[in-house]
Amino acid sequence: MILQSLAGLPAFLVYFCTGLIAIVAYLFVYTRITPHNEFQLIRDNDPAAAIALGLSLLGFVAPLVSAIAHSANVLDCLIWAAIALVVQIIVFYLVRVPVPNLSARIAGGELAPAIWLGLSSLAAGLLNAACMIY
């Protein structure tokens, strides 16, 4: 009985580790393309940076979850994770159009621009996840 329950453990570990690697890669790339230093701002107790980055991360993880659930294999999952990353980068640049000084305002601790960026990222991620039907 227990061995049957654990039969899926290797696949779980492969996809879980793949997901963690994708998340680390996302955070590495995303925090390099933004002009503000999210992690330093978070260390300095800037809630705007935490909100923007946290919701952006959720916007990436939603399609990653869909990719893990629907992918044919790990490579397929990583391809869709890369697409999700690109979508989040595009969103970052698009939301700057109506708020051109977005990064400076987030770095200044302003919540409205952070919430705008974060929720836009989450919305795009949910849409992205829903579109990942094969």
C-alpha cells in the first residue's frame, strides 16, 4: 500500500525540482531587468518592492503550475516556463507605459505603482496559465 503511494515520488521530485529551478531562474532574470533592486529594497523593509515582486512571482508560478500539470515531459515544461518568463518581462515593460517612472516610485516605497505592477503581472500570468491547454 505505501509502496504504491510512493510510486509517483520520482516524478514528483523531478517536477518539483524543475519548478524550483524555474523559479530561481525567473527571479534571477526578472530582478536583473528591473531598474530597482527588489531584494535590497525588501531587505530595507520596502513593502512596495515586496508586493510588486511577490505578485510578479505568482504571475510566473501560475503558468508554471499549468505547465507542470499539462506538459508531456520536463523539457516541454521548461519551454513553457520560459514562455511564462517572457510574458512577465513583457508585462513589466507594458505597465510602465502609463506609469513611466514605475521603478523609481516602487523604490520610493509607493504602493499604488507596486500594486499596479503586481496585479498586472498576476493577471497576465493567470491568462497565460489558462491558455496553456494542449
